Amino acid sequence: MRANTNTNASTGVDVATVTDTGAATRTDEIAATGAVARTGVITDAGAATGRDAEGTAEGAARGRRERGRGVLEGAFALLDALRRNGDEAGVTELALACGVPKGSVHRLLDQLVGVGAVERVGNRYRVGPQLYRLGQAWEPHPGLRPAARLPLQRLRAVTGASVVLVVMREETALTVGSVPGDLEPLLPVRDGLAFRLDTAAGKALRGPRASGAVLDREDVMEGVCCASLPVRTPDGRTVAALAALVPAGRRLDGLAHAVAGAGAAITRALAGGGGGGRRRPLPPTALVP
């Protein structure tokens, strides 16, 4: 073994450095072990940090999706509240109806006004024109609404009844076509009106009936009678129900016969492509996209 004596420049103290082979080997081992240990720590820490960052990113993305979903749900809640109100409503009314803070309601309404889904009139709001246009594009069954348009008008002209065409949606009979009749204003009818399934229209939708109308003789509402029949496709599937509502005291057998004729006309129109005859489209220059 050989010892070299060196003087520490800062302290002036002689330091003996061991330089034999064994010491060098041990020094190399210690250095290598330390490097491995440090590398392992760095590697593990880096992986953990990467996983944490990845988890944070996923959490942030999930949070954004949930916030987006919450905004959409809030917007549709406001639109439904406006629909149920039937006319105009203020911020306070809508906040109470939806259980949402007034500040949030105001911000959502501003965004809905910006895209035309809501219209502002002074300090009050109502459903906007863009939402109306979008709603008109919905078809519960291909060609059903165009096929029913003329038969509904003719049924109203022949009977004087308030006429509705309904489809099954969310356990209700939803009106997708309507013509007001003699019951106005006692029982106004309009598209979007939903009837319970225990009404004549609802019963006609639910159960397959080989023949015969469902009759309502003031069973649901005093002063109102109804005759309803299923509307079927050419292959026999029930896709809607047609109902005619009249004041009490009217004979229902003749009304039921007229409803059956209108239903058959809708079925024929569906077989012919849903339009009830060839239609000439409006020229593109007359339309706004």
C-alpha cells in the first residue's frame, strides 16, 4: 500500500489519500452503486411524475366534458322552461323554474340569444326563430308530417273538430300535427302538446286494434269528446294516432268514420312517398339557407 501526502489548500492540513487497488475497487463499487441508486430514484420519480401529469390531464379533460355537459343541460332546461311558460319569461322566473342562480341564467340566455335559440324582448325572453327552424326538421317517421298535412285539414273541414296527429315519445302522446277546430279556446291544440297515454289518442297508439275507434265521451275532460284511430304504414306498423276532438253532444260514430278515412289517406300518402302527390320545389333563389 502506498500513501501520498497532499496539503489541503484551504486548511493547510495534510490529507492522506489511499490509492491501493482494493480501495479503488471499493470506491468504484460505491460510485456505481450510488449512480444506480440515484438513477433508480430519478427514473421512479420521473415515471411517477409522468403518471401524475397524465392523471391530471385526464382529470382536466373529464372536468371540461362534465362542465360542457352541465352547460348544455342548463341551456336545455331554460329552453324547456320557456316552452312550458308558453309566452315570455324574465330571468327571475326562469331561475326559479330551473333552480339555477340568476347570474348563470343571465349568462346562458345571452349565449342562447347570440345563436338565435332565444329572443329577447325588453327584459323578457322567449323561444327564438332558429330553434323553431331546427324543430321543423324533425321527422318522427319518414314522410309522416307531409303525408298528414292535407288529410288533417280535410278532416277539420268536414267535421269542425280539433284534429291532432300524435306519436309515442317518452311515455306520452306527442302532437306533431294539429289543426284547431270548434273547441278553441276551450281546448287549444298545437304542435308539441303532449297527451297522457290513458287518453283516446294514447290508447290508440299503445294497443294494436284490428278495427274500431277509441272513443272518449267526456272521460278525460268535461265537455270534450274524442274519436281516435291508429295511423299505420303500408306494411301495417303503427307509427302515429289521429284524433278528432269535438264538443260534448256530438255523435261519435260519424266522427270515427271520418277519422278512419283521414287515417287511410295518410297511409296511402306514405305508400306514395309521403308527399301525397308530386310537389314542385321552391326555386333556390327564393330560399335562405
